[in-house]
Amino acid sequence: MPNPAPKPPVNETTLRSDKIQIERKTFVFTLKENPRGRFLRITEDVSGRRDTIIIPAPGLADFRKMIEAMEKTSAETPPQQE
């Protein structure tokens, strides 16, 4: 069975990019745009190993609300004792 032709690269424009360091992890937040729309790419780098998630721009407000709810719960919940 022949290998399918590789997909042509999608032309993406970077609108903004920011980086934060949290403990031993680096997170890169990049707002991009391509012919299908805008999206946020979040890349986690730990000692050269990278994982990425992509959030379509229409979901950013819901994503922010979820992060805020998680932050509030973390601040209000005491750490468990071992």
C-alpha cells in the first residue's frame, strides 16, 4: 500500500506569544491564525519533552472560566495531609 502524500503545511500567522516558567516547566502560549480561524496553542516543555494542546478562539472565554474556577478551588481547599 503506497504512503499517502504528506499534508501541505498550513499557513499560520502568530498574533502573540508569551512564555511563563512554573517550577521546572516552561509554558508557551501562542495565539495564531490560519485560514480556518484563530486558536491558542499551549506548549508545555519539561527538559526538552514537549506536549501541546490547541484551543479554538471561540472557546477561550470558557477555558478562562474553567481555569479561574480551578484556581479558586485550589486556593480554598487546604492541601491533604499524608
